[in-house]
Amino acid sequence: MAGFMSFLERKAMPVAGKIAAQRHIRALRDGLAVTMPLIIVGSIFMILGNIPIDSVNEFINSVLGEGFTSKFLYPTRVTFDIVAILSVFSISYQLARDKDVDGVSAGAAALSAFLLLIPVITLNTELADGTALNLGRIWQTANLGAGGLIVAILTAIVSTEIFIFVTKKNWVIKMPDSVPPAVAKSFAAIIPGLIIITLFFILRLFFEATSYETIFNFITKFVGAPLSRVGLSFGGMLATVFLYMVFWTLGIHGTRVVFGVMDSVLLPAMDANRIALEAGEVLPNIVTKQFYDNFVNIGGCGAAIGLVIAILFVAKSQQMKTLGKLALGPALFNISEPIIFGVPIVMNPIMMIPFVLSNVSIALISYGAMYFNLVSYPAGLAIPWTVPAPISGFLATNGDWRAVILQLIAIALSAVIYVPFVKVWDKQKSLEELSAVQDGELDDEFNQLLGAND
């Protein structure tokens, strides 16, 4: 272990540092970090809205009103469901600021370009007397959340680079020095904004002329099409796990992108197991929706519960210790966004490695345990993904106590995988905190000297 940590510090950290210092990656990391507070808040309400105990839900509804538990998801919609909007603006802002360009104007242009790519739906209804009523026009909201994150990231980078290029070339409307700076900046952003909006308008028209209809459909189909061919095989399962984990490390909602396609294969497989269970026959499929939800993604994507445990046991920096405490609750209910964006895992060359490795390892031991009949196959029962382990494994296998042991082993394995990487990352955070304290002390001493000289 000590030798491995030494290797990480001597070899991996310098390379990771260079990668992390690249301005686009730095902008992605810092830009996505803006979403973390809202994601944590949204996670709390998501847990309340998806409590996997019917009696608790019934009690809440009886006290607060019928169907009240679904209202807990209102805050989730204004946190999780606007991740792409926040990201496109904040990433653009970080990129522009790095080049000493007006970040607010660049962010506004990028946000407008992103929204331009999203289809607008007209809502109509018919009144009782047959009169048609137009309810207005709305954007497809699925693209405003994590499902649209990959397009948001690309839009932010392309749009902002155009904004920087045009601004640096001085192709802007200049105002006299007597004009207030805020007004001067708004005029300076007109030409860059016009170029950006025009180009993204053409991009939208291009995709509308294709069978994909939108760039969002193109991304989904381009990424997901190969997955539909691998199906339920062992190799396909590993490829699926690896792919959606890598997507998450890039800031893309891997689960939504990959399983948007894979669910068309996994749900029928789940139902086939249910039918076999009811008929008293041998269950045909290991890989089903529950295999991923209740065994592979234990504690959330990247086996987040293992990461949280590793942080709570070995972290010494205040940042990591605090994050571990905050992320523990969501991770128990398999919600991993707080830890993914909090550490962050996204665009983090060190933490990306165990994030992918832990889920792949858990997938291997889970598949192997079921293939060799050490644990029952998922029984085709639709167990909510928020049910905590090891309860979820017991229920998903129709009461096989060996599934409980499998889940506990998986959690322990993921924690062990994370520990050396957490130690290296935590050491870096501790040094940053120490540096910040020392800088503060030097500032205090400097101010005291100034006071003495006065």
C-alpha cells in the first residue's frame, strides 16, 4: 500500500497536475463545482420523495395530505433539473475569465446558444366547449438537467472560444471612455454574441434537417447505439459499466445517457425473470435493471458509499471530512451526485481511476457470484433504486440472504479500492488548506506592520 501511494505521489500526481492545469479541464472542474450546493439540497428532497418504505409514505400523506410525498420532488426539479443551465454559464464564465474577457457576457452568450439548441414544444388543450386553448411554449426540460450536460459542456467551450477570439481580435463595438463600463461591456458583446447565435442557429437547422432532429438525439444515439448491440452478455455488461462510469468522470450523466438505450434491453430481461419466477422456472438473465440498480451501482454510481466510507476513515483535511459527512446520507440511498461533484470526481485525474475501477470490480464479483450460483439472479422484482443496501439485495433476489453478504463485500471492496487514492487527494487538500492558513497569517502580519508604521 505504501509503495502504491508513493507511486501515485511521484508519478501520477505530476501528470495529473499538468492535466488538471489545462485551462479547459480547469474550467470544467470549477464550473461544475458551482452545481454542487444545489445538487446536495436536491438530494435531500429526492430522498424524502423516494422513501422506500410504504408505511412511512402513507403516514406522511395521511398527515400532510394525499400524494404529498410527490411534492418533495418540487425542489429536486429546480436543482437537478437545471444542472445543464448552471454548467453552461459557469464553465463559460471560468473560460472567459481565464483569458481576461468579460465572463458574464460570455456566459450569457453561451447560455443563449445552448437554449437555442433545445426544441420548443407548443402546448395546446381543448376546453369543454371545443375551443382550442394555447398554453404557451416550453423547452424540453429533460435537456436542461444532467441529460443535456454533454451538449452544455460542448456549447460552453465552443461558444466561449469564439467569444474570446472575436474579443481579442478587437472585432467589437467600442464606446467612448465617458460611457459607464457596464454599458460599454454590453455593446462590446453585441458582435461576438451575433456570431455565436448565428452559428448555433445554423447548427440547429442542420440537425433539424437530419433524421436525428436535434443535437441531443444525435449525442444519445451516437453514444448509445453500440450499447444496444451488446445486450445482456458478460462483455456487454462490462462495456456498459465502463462506459457510463467514464462518462460520469467527464461530467456527463452516464447513467441517463447509457441506460436511455440499455433500458430497452434491460426491462424486457427483468420481465422475463419475473415471468420465470412466477412459473417456478429457472431465471434466464443475470443482467437486468436490478443487477445495475441494486448490485453494481451500490451506494450510487462509482460505488459512492465506499468512497464516503474511505473519506470518513482516512481523510484529514477539513474539506474532505465535511464532504464525507454531507454525502453519507445521500449515498446510503444510492444518490451519488453530491460526492461526484463535491470531491470532485469530474475531471479529476486521480479520483477518476478508483471511480471507474470500483464499479467494474463490483460488476465482476456480482456477475461471477450469480453465474456460479453463489447468489440468486435478480428475480424481476422492481425494487426502487433508492432502497439502501443490503436491504435492496435481499429484496431484489426474492429473499436470498447471500445477496446481503455480496452487497456488504462489494461495499468493503469499493472502500479498499478508494483508500489509497483518497489519501493522496486528501493530502493535496490538506496542503491547500495549510497554504491558505499561512497566507492569511502573512496577510495579518503585513497589516500589523502597516499599522505600526502609520
